[in-house]
Amino acid sequence: MPDSRYSDLDRPPLSQASLNRALVRPGSLWTGVTVVESTGSTNADLAEAARSGAPAGTVLVAEAQRSGRGRLGRAWSAPPRSGLTFSVLLRPQVPVAAQGWLSLLYGVSAASAIRRLAEVDVGLKWPNDLLIGERKLAGILAERADDAVVIGMGLNVTLKTSELPVATATSLGIEQAACLDRDPLLRAVLRELESHYREWTEAGGDADASGLRPAYLASSATIGRLVRVELPGDRSLTGLATGIDGSGHLQVEADGERHTLSAGDVVHVRPADL
């Protein structure tokens, strides 16, 4: 049975029933986990569900994603069951100005969970990448859908070097991580996300009162680095990344001025690259 979901024993399927038993319980943030064999984009599917009234805490996991997207519309693909591709639906009751922290909160949660289970050193590149060294392990994409926010993540788990979509990526398998089992990895990420999200929402979206900003800065691979930020309109800015403001925006010192950036593609650079 070459098409069986059990044909690749190195990449077993996820169990929707097991995930729901582990994660969905009274008082939990998570209200339901659906696992599908394949879809175009978990973010797009969940955004459509959000507009149709799906509850906060809905989780959609795809064993394969045909039209995965990163920031700036970049394509991202991987063999079936070689990673974790999933999205969550949130309806945060905090000021809209504070919701820029959501993708950073997700990054903090995922990095913490992966460090604990996989025993690898994960850093965060603003605004949405998880790195091991300077190689991309995972990407995060947050999108608004009416009054909801859908956040998706693609985490490379067992991809081999020959399967990486870009040469600058990596996977837990390549990094010889302690855990390559997608089930406990997914559970750990969602539990960490629930914990950080509750603290943040209880603090009214205040990143300092909830401890989110110091947690992010402690994991940041960007702050304190020389960066080049590719901006909309074919512009770029090169300077020192100095901090994150109250809305989750990156602060960069360049030419004697402080620039606050809400969006942009960050490249970590060395003086020799200038």
C-alpha cells in the first residue's frame, strides 16, 4: 500500500483523537484539534472558519500543505509528515495596538517547548522565524480574519538536507535533536502557547506586566545585532537592532536616529558584509 499514511514508518501520522484527549479539557484554551491529510494552507482554511464563527482555540493541523506561505507571500513546502504544519485561531480581548505581540508570543512559546523537548538552542529572529544558529528551523505567520487572529507555524522536524526548501534552513533531525516525535512536540508547543497567552491576556496585552517582553528579549537572536531590514517599496535600512517597543515593533538605530519598524524582512549581517 504505497499510498498508506503508515507506509513511511519513520514519519508516522498524527492521531487526532489522541491530541484532542491530551489538549481539549474543561477550562483549556484549546476547543478542538482537527488533523487533515492535506490542504492548501492551514492559515487560509482557519481564516475562513473564523469568518464563519469557529470558536477561539480551534487548531488545524495538516500532514501535508500544498500552498504553504511565509511572510511576503513566499512559498514553503516539505514532504508529508516531515514537519509540523498547523494553525490556531485566537480571539484576543486586548487592545488592537497590543496584538502585534501575538506572533512574538507564539515564537517565545514554540522556542521554549522545542528547547525543552528537543534539547537544541533555538533563537528568535524578529518578527517570525525560529533559528538554530543562523539556519531557519520554523516560520510563523499571523493574519487577521475579522475580529480573530490566525497564527500558523511550519516546523521542520525530520527533513533531510536534500529535502530542505532552501539551503539556509535546517530541521530537528539535521541538528540531531533529542526528540523527533511530532506528537509530543505539538502538544508541548500548544501548552506553552496556552500558558503565555493566558498571562498576556490577563495583563491586558501588556508585554512587560505579563513577562512577555523580557522572555522575548532573552531568546532574541536579533536584538544587539547589526541588521539590514528590507522594507516595502524596495527600500532597506541598515543599523543596530536595539529593542522591541510596546507594540512588538523592532527598534533600529541608524545614522544617529531611532527607527521603529512594524514590518520588514530582517537579515542578520556582519560588518564584513556591508
